[in-house]
Amino acid sequence: MSDEIMDRFRQVATHPLAYAQEWKARTGGLVIGSFPMNFPGELVHAAGALPMIIQESEEQITVGHGLLFPFYCGFTRSTVDQAAKGDLAVLDAIMFGDHCVQLLGAADAVRVALPDTRVIFFQLISSMCDPWTFGRARESFMELRGELEDFLGRSLDDAALHGSIAVFNRNRQLIRRIYDMRTAGLAPLSAKQMQYVVKSSMVMDKAEHTALLELLVAELEERVPTVSRALRVHLSGHFCQAPKPEILDMIEGCGAIVVGDDLYHGFRYISTDVDEAGDPMDALAKWYMARNTGVPCPTRVQNDVDWDGYLLDAMRKEKADGLIVLMAKFCEPHMYYYPEVKQAFEKNDVPHLLIETEHESMALEALKTRVETFFEIIKRRQAARPLELQAS
Amino acid sequence: MNVAASMPSAANKLKSTRMAGKLVNDYWEMVWRAKEEGKLVCWYEGSAINPFLEAADIVWVHGEAYSAMLAARHLEGPAQAAAEERGYMKELCSYARTHLGCAVTNQRTRNDTDTGVTGAPDDADIAARLPEPDMIISAYAYCSTGQQWDEMTSRLFGKKIPIFNVSIPWMWASKKDAGYLRGQEWDETSRYVARQLDDMVKFIEERTGKPYPWDRLRELMANVKRASELRLEAMDMCTAHPAPATFFDWVVSIAPINNLPAGPQIVDYFTAVRDEVADRVKNGVGGIGREKYRLFFDGIMNWNKVGWLAEKFARYDAAVVVGRYTHMAFWQEPDLIDARDPVLGMAQNFLICPNNHASPILIELIMDLCKKYEVDGMVIHASRTCRAFTNPQFLIADSASKRLGIQTTMFEGDVTDESFYKDELLNSRVEAMLEAIDQRRLVAA
């Protein structure tokens, strides 16, 4: 049963636009795409449409390079390429609010490439601890809601939004349960499989996805825990696009298990629930702020939380042996913050490795050599620790 | 075509712009003396909030301006090396990388952090002379990089420096009434930014411990408004054939309008510039030796190559008469400023930085400039690490070609990292574009 469920998740994760087509044909509904990172799909769900986070395609970028330069991150180039090739024609509209300069460039190019597709944008405040952050975030979501209502030609009522919030929360909670089980050795899911779980949630009808998750979680909870002697690794980075599955396989193939992550196609997506009580627009604004306090993202600025501190804490909680930073090439927010992470990990003597990933093909064997060496270094350092410390 | 240093210059630069050199030097000397004189220092990037700071007697350091100054003097190397040692990668905005390198150097000379391999700076290392900030204000339109850069600066200083963020949203312009300087989005966003500037003033008061001197701000903004009017008047005169000044003269004039002290000297400067331009128009004197082509320059400046590029285009008989960076920036709508109550007009000028309109409006503005200045071609600087400028460039090139029938060409370069500049690519592409213009003219004749 779990194999079938994982296979369904894999299919949707690897062919998201095909799922959207099939869903439209099946239901007659509208599909509204969004860009990462913080657009609340609950709004679209409450309107009766399918919210779908646009995914990086596996295809090489061709016509897209006539709209955006090659020195842009893989996600933005792929999105523009998909738009230019007509692959995003299945989307009835695109909505987003996130402020990343490359995303803004991609949005402008998508608007030109898809002149008949409404692209709705209202900029979310990215400075997270100002006195007006909450108010502006709420206003942004209200504007987005208003534009969505205008597009659909009908109002969205708060009761429906409450319902959607509950549906999304349940989905997030179940995925977090799987995360906890994986960290505790109770769910033998590979990093690639976990990505399928999360990525399919970004694409699928939430009720469909949740129904499969319920079955999967029930099955996993009946399993006997397995003890693994592999090195425990936390993966960090990739705020918009999914790391390529072959990289995840390669890392685990070198003798590690991924016990935690703060990838967007990972814990970052499901870290925080929306308050189900009270005004739903207040709740969404608070959710937006709480997401960053909970799992800090360098695409936001928030002086009173430290992503490097979060990572060190995560390593301790997960009992991880090492951190692998997956940095999407040309991702400026990550390039800005990485020296802080590097310095913090060196200061705390916690092993970490930086891997720069690309949309285009990567020299996996060269990366494998680096990962293997990294794991050897961790093991030697552990072996060299005094016996009483090794036991702790 | 290579430019031989021994040949006489083909670029006929405005003589009045030499004053800018002295004004710039005096300003940086003021910055370098700030700590000795007991002044508070504010680091900021992006929007020209400096009049707010100058009014409060705070010494202001515009990060981009410092990086540009280093690059223009070919002194950016040590700062960039320091940044790379710290872990900042080459694909990061080189303005930021250079400025962060100054911050890293500052930390090292104060022995506040682990030493790197660069070693102690000497007096000639201007990067090391940048005084550390007492406050940081981030007010960056469009580019997320700016806000992140300021946040990282704050963290480099151990989060001990108070920081204030002014969020300046991008004008997406999808509402039916959207347009340049009009519409609901424009009105609401202007007021949103203005409210934050009022809060920024309170932050400044907290730092100085004194009531904010609004009269002084009004006085400074009156000068900025007048200087801007004179600058625009002079720029408008470059619709003449031959154009009396080029884009590169306006680049040299950025500092006086953007980040130098806003005293009467900036009015004097632009009065001199306007008068010289008017005189050239009267006498038919051009900004280059022989004007055969008129070009639009899209993109930010390549600060390592200002003089180099000015000379290169002049030798091609190509007058670069207008550009997005100079003509769609730097207080370009002075009529919005009410000197008696300047905050809203300042907020609105910050909103119209050259990248902060989405393509529907941005491209219209550029097409209008191309028509106004009767350009034959467009040169596009694809700055490797400035994606704020490169974002719409393919769209701009497409519009220029399809709507106006003008030739376009692109060249790779960067804001302050010389390693990204490819001279031979520029040569061959510009030559090809000029040949294409010649062909069109032949056919039209």
C-alpha cells in the first residue's frame, strides 16, 4: 500500500502540469499557479480552484534564455522557459507576492510570454520585525484576495477560508508527523521520497493528498523502528526549487540518512500552521510572520532571529552528524547569508559541506567524491573523540 | 577597436563636470574625518535618503557610491578580496560584495573578528578608511538584494548597530487605472512609503537625541529640486543634433545629484553644466568629435570602465545621448517635490527608481526616451551581478526592435567587478550594430 502511495506522490511530483491537466478535465475547475515562497494556497482553495506551486522543470532551458539571462537561478529560468514554450497554458492565472529580484524579473517575463494569463502580484513586506509588518502583510493578502475575487467574478467568504485553513493544516500536520517519524527512525523514507511527499502536496488537491497521507502515516506507525548506523545529515537550502532527486540519492548512497531539512520542498513548506480561530486574514498574516520566526529564510530580513542559530539547534534536535548546504547557483539570498552559517558552524566545530547545485547537469561523480570525503572526515573526528564523549 | 592611450580623446567631455571631481573628493574627505569630528555615521543603500541624514548632521555613506568610487579609481580589489575570504561569492551583487568587503576590513582592523589572510591595510587602502556605521537605514526599491545586503552588514557588525528598514514596493501596474505617476496603486503606495519615512525620522531622532530639524531638510530639498530641474533642462537640450553632452557626462554628474551634500554648490554645479550645454547647442558643438550615430544605453554603469566606454563609443562616432540609469533616476521628477513639505515627493521619487516599474510602464518610458532623443540604436549592458537592471532587458530590446525598428546589441560587464567585462565582445557587437544601422540608412535612402 505504501509503495502505491509513494508511487502516486512520485508521479505527481515528477509531472505536476500533467496532474493539473487531469484535475481540470476531471473537475472542470480552475487551476491557479503561484510562485514560491509564501503565497497562501488557502485563498485559492477557498475559492474552489486548485492552488498549484509552479515547479522547476527537468527540461533544459532553451527559449527561456531569450527572456532571462543564464546567470539567473534555475527556478526563474525554468519558469520563464516553461511559460515561453506554452507549458504553463494549463494555468488559468498566476498569483504571488514574494520579493526576490529574480522572481520579479521572471514574473515580468511570464506576463509577456503569457499575455492571456492573468498574473496577479502584490508585494509582501519582507522586513519581518517592523511595527507595520503585520498590517502590511494582512493588507497584501487582502489585495491578493480582492484580485482573486475579481478574476473569478465572485466573493470568497470567511467560512470557506476557515475550512481551507483547516484542510491545509491537517495536511501539514501529517507531513510533520512523517518528519518526526523519520528523525526517530520510525519511517524509512529516503530524502527523495520525502521530497515526493512534500512536492506532491504543493501540486495536488489537498483533500486527495491528505487522504493518501492518512493511509501512509497509519501504515508507517505500525512499522517496527529500524536502527541505522548511517551518518545522520541535515540538508539546508533551496528556497524555491526542489533539489534534484539524483543529488539526494547520491548523498544517501555515500552512507548517510537525511534526518532533517529546511528545504522549501521539505520542512520549510509545512513548518507552520495557520490559526484556525478568529479572523482568517489576521491568521494568514500571522502565519506569514510565524513561518519566518520558526524557520528563518534569508529571503526575508529579520534581525531578531538567526538562521545560523536555527540550523545549529536543528542539528542538535535531530542528532545530526553533519550539515550539507545545498545552494542553488545564482541564489543571491543564500549567497548573502551563507558566510554567517559557515562562520557559526566553524565556531561551533560542527561539520558542514557546501554544494552548489545547478539546473543544468552537474558533475555528480565529483560531488560524490566531496560528499564521501566529508563523511570520512566526520567519522574520523567522531572516532578521535574521547570514549565518554562518543557515548553521548 | 582598441583605444590607444596616446591618441587624442574623441570624447568631448563637458568641462563643467570637472567640478564634480572636487565636490566628490571633498565629500569623501568629510566621510573619512567623521569619527575624528565626533559625527554619527549612517550607512545606507539604494534610495537617496541622504538629505534626511544631512539635515540631522549625520554623515551618510551610500554603499553603492563607495563601491563605485573604489571601482572608478581601480581600488576595488582589496575590498572584493576581503569579501571573498569571508565567504561572499563572486555572483553576488558586486556593489554589495565590495561594500561588505569594506565592512569586513573595518572589522579586521578593529580586531573584532578572526583575522583573514589579507593582512593589515595601509593608508592607501581606501576600503579600510570607510568609518563604521552608528546606524544602518535600508530603503531599497525593487531589488531584494539591497535589503539583504543591509541585513548582512548589520550581522557583520554583530547586530550591534541599530537598523531601520523602509520597504518600497514594486509597482506592478495591473490595475485598470495604472499608469506612470497615476492610479490607485501609485497613490496608496506613495503614502505607504511616506509614512515609513516619517517613522524613519523618529528613528533618526532616537539616534541623535534631538528633535528633527525639518527646516534644514526643507532647505536642502529646495536645493535638490532646483539642481534636478537644471539637470533635466540640460539633458533635454541633448535632443539637439549634435548632442552637446553624452550619457557619460550624466554619469559623472550622478554624485552631485544623488549623494553629495545638498548645499547651494549642487545648484551652482548644475547651473554651470546647463550653461555649458546651452552654449554648445548655440555653437553646434557636440559631446563627441563626430556624431554619426545616436544611441540609448540601457543598464547600470560599469564603474571600472566609465572613461574607457566614453572614449570607445566616441571613436565609433556614436553619441550615447540617453540612458535608463541617468534619465530615469536621481530625482527625475522634481515637480513632485514640495520643498515646504517634501516627504511625499521624496517618497514618490524613491518609488520611480529606474527599475521599480514593471515592464508595461518601464518599456513605455524607455520607448518615449528613444523617440525623444531620436536614437538609432540601443546598447544594453548586461551587468552580471545586477539583476535588477538586467531583468527586463530582453523585453526592452524586443520592444525597441519591433516597435521602433531600432537596432539593439548587448555586452557583458558588471557594476564594479572588472572580471566580467568582455571588451572584444563589446567591440564586435557594437560594430555589427553600427553596420546594420548604416545598411538601413542606405536602404532608406
